[in-house]
Amino acid sequence: MGYKTGELVRDQYTLMPFSFDELISEDNIVRVIDAFVDKLEMKELNFKYMGTSTTGNRPYNPKQMLKLYLYGYYNGIRSSRKLEKETTRNIEVMWFMEKLQPCILRLWNIR
């Protein structure tokens, strides 16, 4: 008797496109985090946008970063480098970060 194998051919395109929203269930915690943070008034909580210089990238949205850190706290991910990795491999994180992939090393000015 053989092993059970998957039917997916990874490099084959599908005719039925899907969205990230379809992949996240209605009772998933990321929907709660997303709704909670979107309701917050960031200025009242003293969150500030970083000033921009004439060179370099624009700052990240504080709401997006708060969502990422709350997700990490909920899932026991304390390392900022692991959180950065989650933005490239975890569909839940891609959903609420809207595929934003912040470079943690750049956030802390580490080169």
C-alpha cells in the first residue's frame, strides 16, 4: 500500500483564483486583531508617525505594526526577526498586513 500524497502541482496555475480573505475563516483571531486596532485612535494613545528624511523609505503605519506585534504576542512570537519572517510565509499575517513586509533590521537601523 502506497503513501497518501497531495494532488497539487505547485507550479501549475489554477483556473479558480482565490483571495486571502477566502482563506481566513470568519472566527480567526486575526480578524479580531484587525478590527480592534482599526478602531483605535492612535494619536490619543500617543502613537506618532516617524518623520521622514529626504532619502530613504517612508515610515510604516503604526496600526500595521501594532497588529503585527499583537499577533506575535498572542502566538508567543517575541522575536522581531521571527515576526518579520511571518510576514513572508504566514497567510494570516499577510492578510492583516496587506502583504506589507517590514524589514525589522531596517526598523532598528541595524545593517
